[in-house]
Amino acid sequence: MTAIAIRPDVAPPPDAPKVFDWDHVLSDHALHRIFRGTRRGPVRIDGLQRHDGTVHARRAFYIDMDALERQELDAATARELARALIATADELDELAR
């Protein structure tokens, strides 16, 4: 017997400019897909979407350390990164409501 992989026809979250293929990310029994959310410089929001279209309540933000390592982290760059982190934290708070 051959297992048939079903890929749900579900719209991505409204704040997700990029979604990845459906996969068994968290479980062998349920499909999920990773999505990328807002990006502010080296800071981005990632999340997981369930096969029914809902989004896991917990999204996380990531810092692209490779992008930071290619430049000096002077005072101006540190302030820019701090603003991006604060704005991303504020967005995560809003999305959690």
C-alpha cells in the first residue's frame, strides 16, 4: 500500500511573505509548514502554520548573525539593531493578542 501525501490548499498567514512546503515538522501525524514573517534588517519573525490554516500561538524571532558578522557593530549599527529588536518584539506582542 502506498501512502499518499496530501498538501492542504491553505492560504498563508497574512503577515507571511514566504512559506515553505508542508511537512511533518512537529509530528508524524500532522502537517505543518514554516513561514517567514516580517523582516527588519537582520531580524525576522518565523512561525508554524497547521494544516487547518491556524498558526501556532508562539512565533519567534531570529537574528541573522551572518549578516551582522559581515559588518562592524558600531554605535549606529547597534542602535539600528536595537530598534529592529524592539519593533519585532512589539509586533510579536500584537500577533499574540
